[in-house]
Amino acid sequence: MIDIRGATVTAQKYIQSIEDLLGGPLDNIRLEEAEVSDDRNFWLITLGYDKPTDNKDVAAINQIKLGLPDNRGLFGQQLLTREYKVLKVNADSGEVESIKIRQL
């Protein structure tokens, strides 16, 4: 059985390998949550990442959550949104078996 670190590294590499399918580039990829399933067959790894957006409403909400002063971003930076994915990693093989949107 792989440990939590191995499952997390696998999940991070996987999400980086498909960032073009997720509308990448993805920045600031971080581990948000990790848990082993009740039957101990899978790791459920939640990763969060920043992604550029043109949606000013979503960006404004995220800016408020992060305590930034306005929805233009700091120093005119591109607007970002924070997204979360739950990756299901097989605890024996270490392979990613699914990826889902994590709603807050």
C-alpha cells in the first residue's frame, strides 16, 4: 500500500499531466485534503490550484475570500480562480482511477 505522500505525489503529477485538458496552465497546486477510504483501497486526494479566468464575478468572490482589495488582482495581475479536484488513487497500484470536481 502506498502512503499518503506517495498518493499525493501521484495525484500532483497526474493533474500536471492533464492541465491542458483543464484549461491550464495551473499554478500554485497544493494539497488541500487527503483521506484513505474506509476499506483502505483508495486515497482520496483533494488538490487546489489557481487558474486564469475572465469571469470577473468569480474572481471578485475569490479576491474577497483571499482578502485582496479588488477584483483586478494585485498590481494589475491576471484574474485567478481557485479550483479543487478530488483524485481517487488506488492504494495498491498507485494509479489515478478518477478525478472529480470538489465543491466548497
